[in-house]
Amino acid sequence: MATCLTQIEAVLNSRPLTPLFNDPTDLTPLTPAHFLIGRSLIMLPHPQIQSINVSSLQRFRRIEYLKQHFWVRFSHEYVVWLQERTKWRRSSGELKEGTLVVIKDKSSPPLMWLLGRIIRVLPGRDGVARVADIRTRKGVIRRAFNTICALPISSVEKILQPGQYVE
């Protein structure tokens, strides 16, 4: 149980809080792990364990199954919590170029948040923006606003100039 709780603790401490750098080319978020150990947490992904009778699994596979189950629920609920729903009639203006966003991705392994920076916002025929091009580590992707959410901007980042970072 202690192993399982330690791995769940790592999942909780890996969640992105706010952009770490004010640089638009950087995709590094500030996480609770930065306050605890001074850097983000890194874990090698394990293969997905299918929903099997938990009582018949070996100890390692049981712990891995519980961690992955927690990751799926937590990552989905955390992104929903970050995301502010806007009406399709108007644009809130919060998602603009250079904003660091979390992208909903059900297939990402634990501790691997899919992050990107908006490089272009695409308005529809009615002038309301609903789609954005996002630069990720894997390349540029196009996603609807309902599948991405901006990380809150800290008050420190509002003060910093481009190229400066929090130490």
C-alpha cells in the first residue's frame, strides 16, 4: 500500500500549475515537485494494464493497475477543473498566442502531461475563435478550445520580462 500511495503522490506532484518560464518557446510548467525537490518528476512509462480481476494480479501489476486507474481519473478531472467553459457565442479571449495549455489526452502515461503553446488562434465564420494551432514537443497540432485549457498565469510571470525565469 505504501508503494501505491507513493506513486499516487508522484502523480499529484507532477501536475502543471503555471508556466515556469516566460519564454514562448519553452513548454516547462511549474509543478508541486519543484517546491519539494527542485525539479519536475520523471518516470518511465509502463505498459497499460487492462482491467483484469485485481485479486488475481501479482503485487507489482496490482500496484501498477491502481496507479494507472488513479492517473486516468485524476488527469481527466484536473483538466476539467482547469478548463473554464465558455459559451460558443462569445470568445473569452483567454486563449491567445503564446499561452501554455494542457491538452486532453486519454492515452498519455502517468506523469506525462501533454503540454503545448498556442501559436495561432483560428476564428470561425462568425468571428468567434474555437480552434487553435498548438506547438507541442511532437510538432504542431490543431485542437478545439474544448479539448485544451490554459494554465493559470502566476503574478510573478506577469512581472517578468521575456527571457527571465523564476529561481
